[in-house]
Amino acid sequence: MSRTWTRAACSRIVAGSVEATPPAGEPAAAGPRIGVLAIQGDFWAHSGALRRLGAVAAEIRRPDHLEGLDALILPGGESTTMYMGIESYGLDQPIRSFVGEGRPVFGTCAGLIMLDRAHLGLMDIEARRNAFGRQVRSFEQDVHVQGLGDEPLRAVFIRAPWIEDAGDGVEVLAEVDGHPVVARERNMLVAAFHPELTDDLRLHALFLAMVGEHGEQGRSSASRRSGLLQDGSPA
């Protein structure tokens, strides 16, 4: 299965509905290589979702694990423990560099918090921890996400944050009770809930579409540089 097939499939899923998601158990394919931070949280569920969409999932625990990746997912978990782990494993600056190079990153629940101003400082948002309440206040709700078609996404909120404040460059894609819960800024996508815990993989497909866009831009830039060199002009 090629990357072209993966991008096309993800585009169909994003534009369609939950029925467009491939069934579980389909074989993994040689698609884009996506790292999933695996020091704490439900990283295994993200890996399964990625494989169903034709991507290659790699567990990330050390800075050198970031080499050769097309994108990165920061999963849900306990945000304080996760951030301490990121720092203790020496991953904080490598993740900043990874995202700063333009490679896409997707943060869910605690992963959203990791990207905000107070933690890795990559996304121009302020997250409010446990905004919907503690563990006993966990809930599921249908959420309409801009760009994912007319059918709502079933969202699982577990000790979920919301976006308390967002800069002008942040595009809010979904809200619950007036609070942003899905947003995008450049190559960064965040969700306050756990999209990996349902069979509707449209949000993961949207992220893989972002990965495909980044890959196309990189190849286009490389082609332009190559053309200049072939003409004898400086790159």
C-alpha cells in the first residue's frame, strides 16, 4: 500500500462518515511513519488506529526514536506525569525541534496540554486541566468537527481539558458548551478527548491528511532545489 493510497483513503474517510473507516484486523501497510509517545498514557490505542489507516506506528521513548518519523502523536494520560517523563527522558527540546521543522503533531487530552504555552510552548493556546471535572465526571458526547462532514464524531472525555484561551493563529474546529475542544495551528492538531477509543477514525484520518500535505510540500521544495542545481544555478 503506497503513501498515495494512504492519502487518498484518509481524504475519503475525512469527507465521509464512521462507515468509511476500515474494519479492525486489516493488515498494516507501508504508509507514513508516525511516532506515538509511549512513556505514559494510552499510546497503544493510537498505534492501533494508525495501523488501521495504513500508517506505520512507532513507540517513542528516547530522542533518537524521533529520527526518520513523518509525524508525532502525544496521547492522553496524566499530564503532570507525562510532562515529567518528557523532561526526564530528554525529549522536551527534541520534540520542540521536531515540530519546529514543520513536521505534524497531534495532541489528544493530556497531549493537548503538553503543547500549550505552559508546557512545551509550541501551540498558542492555554489549556485548562480537568476542565469538565474529575474521573467520575467522564462522559461521551457527539461533537461536530469542522471538516469532518455532517455526521458528528462520538467523543470520549476522560478528565478532559478544554482550551481556555487561543491566539489569533489558532483555528477552532469544534466546541462543547462554548469551549474549544478541537483546534489546529499550522502543523499542530489537538483534541481534548480520546478519538482513539472509538471506531470512528476521522480525526486520525484528518491528521494523516496533514502528514500527506507536509510530505508533498517537502517533495515540491526538493524538486525545485533539484531543478535549480540541474540548471547550474545555486540551490
